[in-house]
Amino acid sequence: MKTCKECDAGKELYRRIGYRFCKLKIFYCARHKKLTEPTGRCEFWKRRTLKYDLSAQRFDEAEANVRKAVACYRNMNKRLSRNR
């Protein structure tokens, strides 16, 4: 079915409630720049395409972030072991 829910221009909206995010039952149409129903239709419908960023830069950033997380975890364990 060619609806806003499956369209490439249809973006899901989320609302922050406390510390969580909840998906709303309305969509934002990037083509028309307005709110729409998920069952809405128009003549500009285009199949949703999945985009992946598999660049070396992204993986380098991910590795650096993992190293930082490991270093923080080790520092936390050292501080906890000293306090015992």
C-alpha cells in the first residue's frame, strides 16, 4: 500500500515523556513540510530506501568511543576497589 507510513518522505515523530521516548501516531511529511496521518497518500509517494554509513571514518569513531568507554569502566573499577 502506498501510504505515508511506507514513503521515503514520511518521518516518524517521537515525544519525550520523562526519560523515555514514545512513538506518536502521526507522521511528518518532508515533501509537503506538514504533519500527516500514517494512512495518508499523495502523488509524490516514493519507496523508502535504507541508508547505511559503512565508511572507515564511522568505524574509527566507534572504535575510539569503545576505547573511551573501556577506560572509564577501568577507572571506575579502580576507584571502587580503593574504597573497599
